[in-house]
Amino acid sequence: MDTKNANAELRNLPIGVFDSGVGGLTVAREIFRNLPNEKIIYFGDTARVPYGNKSKETIIRYSRQISKFLLSQNVKAIVIACNTASALALNELKEEVDVPVIGVVEPGARAAAAATKNGRIGVIGTEGTINSGLYTEFIKKIRPDCEIFGQPCPLFVSLVEEGMIDDEVTITMIHRYLDKMIEENNIDALILGCTHYPLLRTIIAREIGDGITLVNPAYETAQALKGLLSHRGLESSTPCTLADHSFFVSDGAMKFQQFASSVLELDIQNTKLKILE
Ligand code: DGL
């Protein structure tokens, strides 16, 4: 095969996208919207979700297993759609895997640093993401003058998975988690630093009022992926259809399909079960 054909073949390979479960579909959704030529292989580790309260060692082990599986499917790049896995396992995967790997934390941090005017940024996420301090680290690299205030919001994940989006319990929890941080710290940008939180974006925006820009790392990651593929000459030029994408989970394929169909507003079929060793 000549080089031109080899490159074309490489460019048409899929992108591996993984998450602890369904939440990473918010990243898949942004990839579909912003990179319509790219086909994805999505892996949701639904048997082992949540990742948000697990140790770094465990998250690295799970992320390695998933990457190994995605590489066996011949992906040309890997997107860690999970904030917790991006915060705890990105460096290890980048070193160990021989395709480009990107996470959601750095693109989200970059967008927040650009969005803030007063240099005071809030970050919400799982305990693992907030305790890692990685959003703070990335923002400070870009804008050392910024002050970053982290707040874990663990219940948001379950509320979204229960479909309790515009619900009084969710509204109560938004105020319980956010009011004090906002009142005390005068933030003007808030990073939705967990895969599930973009699904609460409208409600959070309504409840916290004007004057705070909400930053969605899922959208920023799709933009970063676009930049990476173009920089490396890896962009596909062939438009995709739904049938080109593949979905794998480690448990509960039917439940995943229902959630995926509603988040992606598509009829997701044929989700396959993949048990990882
Ligand atoms: N995907 C996770 C994240 O973005 C949230 C769900 C979990 O805790 O596994 O951090």
C-alpha cells in the first residue's frame, strides 16, 4: 500500500471514547455535533461505576483495561470522557499508549481561564476530581492569577441517572452544594467538571442566576479533539451515520441504550456487552 492510502486508512479509523458509565455520552454528543465525520467506539464501564469515590490506583487499573480493549478495536485516538479518570489516569495512559490520548480536564480548564474576568473560578465534580486538584493545576499554568474553589457534588450523578433533572430534590441539592461557595468566593465562572453535570446545565444556570459563566468541558474536549486530529493529519473526511458508531458496556446494555437514546436523541441499538479482565 502506498503512503497516501495508508494515511487514508488511518484517518478512517474510529476514536475510542470511554467513561465510567453513561455520563461520557455528553462528550460523545459533542463529538457527534462537532466532528460529524468521526466514528466512535464508546465504552461505558457500567459494571464498576461510580469512579468518583475510588482510589487513584483503581482508576488507573480500570483505565488501562479499557484502553487495552479500545486499542484492540484499532482506534486512532482515545478520549477519556470521564473527569475522574482524566484527573487520575491521563498521565499514565499518555505514557503507555501509542495513540494520542486526551482527557476532559485540560480543555475545561483552558476554557474557564478564558471565560473568567475576575479570576475567581468554581469547579464542581466528583470527590476524586476535586481532591486531585488537577483543574486548579491546569488553570494556574495558564493564568497564575486565578483563584479556584472546588466543591464535590456527588449526589448530582445519581439524580441525573434517575432522570430527576428539573426536580425539587435536585434544586435543593444545587442550593445546598453551591450557595455557600458562590456567596463566599464571588466566582464568575463555574466548571461543570463531571460528565453528568452538563445535563443539569439549564437548571443550574436558572438556580444560580446571572453573572456566572458555566463551562462545559464536554464541548471544549470535542474542540480540542478536532484540533488534535487536524494537527496530526488524522481527520476523517467521510461523513458517518449512526450505524458507524459502536457502543460497549460492562453491564446492563438495555438500560444503557435507553439512557443513550435519550441523551443523544438517537435510536441506539446493538450495544454490546464486554467484560474486561
Ligand atoms: N464519569 C464520572 C466523572 O466524570 C462521574 C460518574 C462516576 O463517578 O463514575 O467524573
